[in-house]
Amino acid sequence: MPKASTKIQAEAERLRAQIDRHNYRYYVLDDPEVGDAEYDLLMRRLEALERDYPELATPDSPTQRVGTAPSEKFGVVAHRRMMLSLANAMDAEEMTEFDRRIKRFLKDEAEVEYAAEVKLDGLAIELVYEDGRLTAGSTRGDGINGEDVTANIRTIRSIPLKLTKPARGALPKLLEVRGEVIFPRHAFERLNAERARAGEPAFANPRNAAAGSLRQLDPKITAARPLDIFCHSPGVIEGLEYSSQWEFLQGIKALGLRINPLTRICAGVAEVIAYWNDLTARRHELDYEADGVVAKVNSFALQNQLGEVSRSPRWAIAYKFKAQQAETVVREIAVQVGRIGSLTPVAKLAPVALAGVTIANASLHNLDEIRRKDVRVGDTVLIERAGDVIPYVVRVTRPDAPRKPEFIMPAQCPVCGAAIVHEEGEVGYFCVNANCPARMRESIRHFASKAGVDIDGLGDKLVAQLVERGIVLELDDLYRLSREQLAGLERMADKSAQNLIDAIERSRSTTLDRVINGLGIRHVGEHTARQLAIRFRTIEALMAAVEDELRGVRDIGDEVARSIAEYFAEPRNRQAVVRLAAQLKIEPPPEPAAGRAGLRGKSFVLTGMLAALSRDEAERKILAAGARVTGAISRKTDYLVAGAEAGSKLRKAGELGVKMLDEEAFLKLLDGGEL
Ligand code: IVH
């Protein structure tokens, strides 16, 4: 391994400082200095340097945010100071009562100064900085012990790995800050749409998405999610003194931590109530979920005097927003058919205004849910917008009124009339007809979507017409459409027909990951599609892969591997993919920079522990050489790399006659040496 010259070291140092500054401006100040392309260039240059000179890749380098190896389970972190919870005030009266209690306790009638903050509906976490470096991140847990999610926390870009040295004063010896990890609303809808396409269950709200993303065993999954943070309260601090909540917030902001810009100082409870009114009106404009206002006595001296009762501070309260609910009548329970044929019941409602929008549909999720809530046509129901997304039915509000019979799932597909299957013990109901127009419609929509081959202008109504008229019955039919066929459709002018033909033409040149994602294989979303594209490089290689090989791909577990294998085991699917591929010009992912021709396409299995490399590094090197890594040995395996304490794979490789390499031979092979 070459050693970095001082010139190279200085360049890496400079790149790191630049990238840190851009991260800070982008993620914390929301005020970037450079565009994405320029940022990417800097990042790529630093990655290249660190690849060539691994000793430059310090743990706090901005490249390290992609995360480190997953741990088996999260460790436990004891909070040095307990993470308290907040008592609630449900209305202005209870808020005023809280203020009165404080004055009584302090035996002082003077107005109390409050810091009024947004109550964020995210996941509470604690960050620990020692001598300015992020050393730990944990969830709140039970307030006393939390889960160690340091590796995941480090992937959140608005969390600095190093604090900024303030203009005046030094870095604190120890700084514990608590904050709320949030999942931005704009990205939430996208995430759920992606999950739906991949046949994965949707997150109920952004809070769950934040929690689900942070509590991943593999930090790479966390890294791929656009999590953000607002820091809001102190833990133990050594080497710095703050005298109020406001001063604390400004202080940590100067250290590079992100705080919520909507925090205000209020000179008394009346101003807190005015702030609550103001936020209530504006909460829908925020890009994150908020469920109220937190009012905190601003002075730390007064906070100390007030102390706490039963796990909540006496000096703070959560003044909650009113729930976003409305009453309306269920006119019909419709059943929608999804891409994989699954049936979803939807309540068609008498339109009702709720939080600024008119609601006419609410999800009923599945039959179990309908039974549990006993929702029937004609019922008056309470609906709620959970996290401002798809509204759902909370409950029937007048169950004693005369009622219609219970809802039953149709025995035949409401679209094509084919049989509906339901496995005992499972929640789902599915249409058996692979040619069901509803399924075809959804498949085409998915294939043409932004994350698929991205056919601009192929909207839902058009797809429905194309399928209903039997013009498009398979994905490859799209590529045989003529302008005349399109011009014959409703609301299709000559010019738009030509534009669509052009867009379809453009989509012929596409990338492998888009095609894989576009196929709509159950459990395969954008991320998995990308991993598959990197590993297999051609659609033919992917189709030829056996389940074991699929399981060896990064981030692919048993269920996903099985689903992919089942998809390609189906002759109909194989034929459709072959015909589709014949219409496309599919590019593999970019060639690895330095590959050895002799290793391209070869398949490796790793076992045991290597001395010089982590498993991750070994995998990366194999991939960079244009080869692939699989989890299990088969006759197709080219090399078994055996480190210390290699187990049963060694025997199996022997039985199958797979070539075995020890670490030295492996490194030599990668370096281009002969075996
Ligand atoms: S202060 C003792 N400030 O609400 C002080 N908490 O029920 C407690 N939360 O678990 C924390 N926004 O995670 C504070 N601006 C804010 C907050 C906030 C949301 C969460 C916090 C805590 C829960 C309290």
C-alpha cells in the first residue's frame, strides 16, 4: 500500500474541511454555497484519495457517514442524566394553570419568561461530544437507559461529527445535547410510495419512519434515509456555562448544532398562547411533524429551583395541538387492486374539510382492520389525518344508529372477475389473474415512474386507456406504440402524442437499476435494485442467479432473495423480461475504476477473519475488481477466500472443487500478481 505524501495529506485535510463547511451550510443553515455537482466532485476526490491511501480515512472524515459494519444488537447506553418526559396541557386553560402553579411555587407574582419551542414529533435522542468529537448517540429508551445507535447517528448529515470551535471561548470538555430526529414530510411520501412499489408495508407516519430508519442494524440503510435533527435540551455539560435555555440554544448553534429557528422568548403565558395560535395556523407549512408547543421556563436558575416531579420537570410543559379529526359518512367501501394483485379496501366518504384540505377517501388498510373497527357503509365515522398523510378511519361514532350489513371481501376481482385467493392466517387477499388489467395498469405505471425508466407524460389516465383498449398488455408493448394509436385516445392531441412517443424513445436508453426497479418485483425497491445492478451488471446475469447468490447480495435477506428467485422462476415473467430487454439499451452501473480483466465477473465467497482487511474492505476490493461476492458456496463459485477460523465453507469448497485462497494469495490476486 503506498504511503500518502505530505502534499496528498494536505489535500485530504483541505477537502475534509471544505466538505464539512458545505455540509454545515447545507444541512444546518439551509444556505448552501455550492451546487450538488460541485459538492459531489469534492466528495469523490476525497473518496478516491482515501481509497488509494486508506490511512487517510480517519473515523471523522465526511466520507465515513455511510456507516460502519452492523452490530448484532444495539448495546445499552446509560444516560448520565435521566431523559425526562413532559406533562401535557390540552388547552389554554390548562396552560394558564401551569403558569399559575409556577408563580405559586416561586412565591412570585411577576410574569415568568418562557422559551416557547415547537414540539417536534420525532424520535428523542442524546448526542455526546467529548472534547468536541461526537462519541456516542443513543435513543431515549426508558429515560435511564437507551440504545446505542452511534453508528446510525453518524450518518445524519446535520449532526456534526466535530463541533465548530466558537469565536470566543473553547470547546466544552463534555457536551450532552438532546434533540429530536425527524423524517422530513416531503421525503416521507416518497419513501412510502417506494415501499408500496416494493410491496413493503408503509410507515404510518413520519415519526415511525424516523424511528424505523434510526433503529436499523445496518447503518447504510439509515444513511440512505434523509433524516434530520433539531437539538432542544441539555444533558450533562462540562467546561461551559449557560444561564438560560435561550443562551444554551444560541451557544450550541454556534458550536455547529442545528436548532429549530421558530423558538421564541415569551414574556408571560399570554405570549405562549399567542405563539401556539400562530403555530396551529402554520403547522401544515412545516416540513416536519409537530404536535404542539413546549413552553420552558427560560432561566436555568429558576428551573433548578422548580425541580421535577415524577419524571417530568416542573418548569416545562407540552401544550398540545388539537387533533386533526372530522366526522363524516362512509358512502361506499371500494376495493382497489394493486400491482401484485393485492386488494385494499378504501372508504369513499362524503367530502369533508380537514386541516385545510377536502377529504373524500380514507384507507381501511385490510379486512382485519375493518372487522376490528366494524366499519360499514352508511356509518358515521371519525377520521384523522395521521401525520398529515393518508387519512384513516379512527372509529365509528354512532354505532347504535341503524346499520347496513358487514362488509365482505369480494370473492372475485372487482376489475377482471378472476378468483380471489386468501391464505389462512394471512391478512392479504390477492387476485390470481396475472393478466388482470388492474395489475397491468399498476405495473405500467410503476415501470414508467421516475424511479423506473421515467417516461415523462405517461399519466394514470392514459395508462388506464391503453390497458382497457388492449393496446398495451405487456411492458414491451409500450415500445411498439405508434403516434396514430396514441392520437386515437381521449384527450390526446397530435402534439402530445408525439411528445409521448419521444419520451418513450428516450426511455429506451436506461440503466440496469431502473429496469430492475421498474419490473416491480415484490420487496425490490430502488435501493435493492441498485445493489442487484452493481452485483450482476446485466439483466441476464440477474435472471440466471440462484437464490443463494441473491442472498449474498448486500442488504438482501431471505425474504427478498426468495421473492426475486420466485419472480424469475415464473416462465411468464422470464419471457416478458427477455422481450422487454430486447427493446431497451440497458447500461450496466459504471465500471469500477481499477479492475483486473482476469477477475471481471468472477464470484467470490469470504469466510473466516482476515488480518489486514475487514470483511467490508475485502468486499469492496472484490467489487472494484469487477468481481462479485456471494454468501454461499455453489458450483458457480470461483474462489473461496479463507481467513482465520474458517468453518464449514472450507469443507464444502473442497467437496465442490472450488479454488481456495488464503489471505496472502487473495491480496496478491487483487494486486494483479500471479497465483
Ligand atoms: S425538552 C425535560 N423540547 O417530547 C425536557 N422536548 O414528552 C424534555 N420533544 O421525549 C425535553 N420537541 O423528545 C423538549 N422542543 C422540545 C421538544 C421535545 C419534542 C420531545 C422529547 C421528549 C418528549 C417529552
